[in-house]
Amino acid sequence: MAVAETSIVKKNHQIPRIINQKNAQKLIEKTSMTDIAHQLSISTSTVIRKLNDFHFKHDFTNLPEIMSWDEYAFTKGRMSFIAQDFDKLNIITVLEGRTQAII
């Protein structure tokens, strides 16, 4: 079986590069994942996979004077940890677990 590779689509892929780039661009904007999927005619799972490719850098050198944090149900049977600046209501970080090793 032969697999074609063009400048439009990567080898062993089905979604064109321009759609992947547009997906990343729309994730940076304030657009819901469902809307992105509908606009680009791709699945919501594809949008989520692209979001998981992003790596966010956290700067913990300057923490606010008053912080609030909580545990919440992220997925069925799993809890996550969220911390925020209490005064400005800005989210500082969201961690995928609540254990001491992760926090």
C-alpha cells in the first residue's frame, strides 16, 4: 500500500496542515472547542488533541498575597487542583491531580 505525502497533508495524516494551523490559531482566541470543530469541519477530539499539544509556562516567582485553591472533579473518579489570585480572580494554575507529589 502506498502512502502519499504532499505539501498540503503530512504523511500518514488526513487533516491538511492549514486546518491544523487554523485550529491552533482559534484555540488562542476565545472560541469554544465545539465552535472551532464546526467552523473547520473537524471533530471536537481533534481540537482537544491540538490543545493538548500546547505547553504552558507557569511563573511561580511572584505569588499573590492572598490565594484561594480548591479540588474539583475533573473527570469521573479523578480530582484536580486549581489555585487562583483571590483579589484579581486570575487563575494561577490547574494541576491534573491533587496529591502532594503533583502539587
